[in-house]
Amino acid sequence: MMFGRFILTLKQIRVPVEGNIGEERVPTSSPTGEAQIALRAVDGITQKRETGNVQRAHCIYPGTFDPITCGHIDVLERAARLFDRVTVAVADNPGKEPLFSAAERVAMIAPNVKGLRNVSVTTFGGLLVDFAVEKKADAIIRGLRALSDFEFEFNMALMNRHLQPQIETIFVMPNEQFSYTSSSLVKQVARYGGEVGHFVPPNVAKALKKAFAK
Ligand code: COA
């Protein structure tokens, strides 16, 4: 109830500065203006879901996925329930020196999303928001595992909003059993022969075993 009232109050705020979102003139250069942009973006997603026939709400789930873990899949399943379409965007980011190539990471994800009919997987390079615009996405979805994720995610979401205000970032919490999982930890355990079957799907466990057997 309180939350609903809070949104109503924000929607009623008027500030004198204006900017453009698509065809519409809206306030932009004040904290309340930013709040309005965020609300319009969420409204836009809702409207697309309601009208359905022309455009459908589409989100991007980006990451390095080196490799994909059960925690990532948990986020993905939540995204697939919330959005009409989800694109898993594997960052072709040589800066992170991944163990697996981008093509290998896509190939490892693909069999694990076969049951999710509204999910597709691809790679991207360059700025995430440029990719999101190119794909006509409405939102970026990210998982928040613990408080320690917050600062990094917060900065990234605000920078992305600065670059493309119409692309909203949505956060979901993966199941707590995955709160301490990360791709690096899984790789470390696998490197020294530890069992990773609880944290990654079987095809990934197999690929890790093969990679570290070399
Ligand atoms: N379950 C398990 N692990 C998870 C997880 C979950 N639900 N969510 C995050 N993680 C882990 C990952 O395994 C990864 O672990 P690692 O660091 O040990 O490898 C870590 O959290 C961060 O992973 P990820 O979510 O893949 O983020 P990232 O930092 O690797 O990638 C990008 C972030 C690719 C989305 C970002 O760098 C980007 O957008 N790059 C494009 C360039 C750009 O636009 N830059 C400007 C951004 S403001």
C-alpha cells in the first residue's frame, strides 16, 4: 500500500526542465526528472505487455558467463517469467581473460536454455547499452546475490542510465543457495579437482574438467 502511494506521489511531481524521450517532452535534469524517466520506462514496459501485438517487452541478461553457473540460470529463469523475450548477451570481453572463448560460452549456455522458449543467446562487443538499443530491448536484468554486489551494480546501472535513459535496469535476487557462487570460484575448485556439480550444469562441469585436464 505504502509503495503504491509512493509511486503515485512521484508521478505527480512536476519540474520545470524538459528533455526528449522519443516523441515526448519530459523533465530530465533533476532528481525528480530522473524519477519520471524511470517511471516512464517501467510504464513503457507495462504498456508493451498490455498491447502485446506490436512490440513485446524484451530484456537483455548480460554477463561474461565464464562459465555459466546455476546461479546465472536461476536469474535467467526469473527473467524469462518477467519478460516476453530475453536475450542472454555474452560479453566478448578480452579484458577479463576468460577461460572459454565467447563461442564456447554461448555453446555451453544453449542446451541449458532449450526449455525456455522465449530465451536466446548471443555475443556482444562494445557498450552494453548500444547493444540493447540495437536489439530494441526495454531493459537490462542483473542478479544481486549479496550486498557486496550492490555497489558495482549500482554504478553500472547509473552509468548505463546516463548513456541511455530509456533502458531500465531491473534487479532480481537469485536463490540464496547460489549467493556465494561465482564463475571464478567454480573455476578455482575445478582447477584443483574439486566437485562442482552442485554449482554448474553437467555440460559445464564436463567442459571444466576437460579444460583443466590439459
Ligand atoms: N550466479 C552466480 N554468479 C554470478 C551471478 C549469479 N546469479 N551473478 C553474477 N555472478 C558472478 C559471475 O560469475 C562473475 O564472477 P567472476 O567475477 O568470478 O567471473 C561476477 O559475478 C560478475 O559477473 P557478470 O555478471 O558476468 O558480470 P561481469 O562483471 O563479468 O560483466 C558486463 C559485466 C559484461 C555486463 C559489463 O562489464 C558490460 O556491460 N560490459 C560491456 C561494456 C560496457 O558497456 N561497459 C560499461 C558498463 S557501465
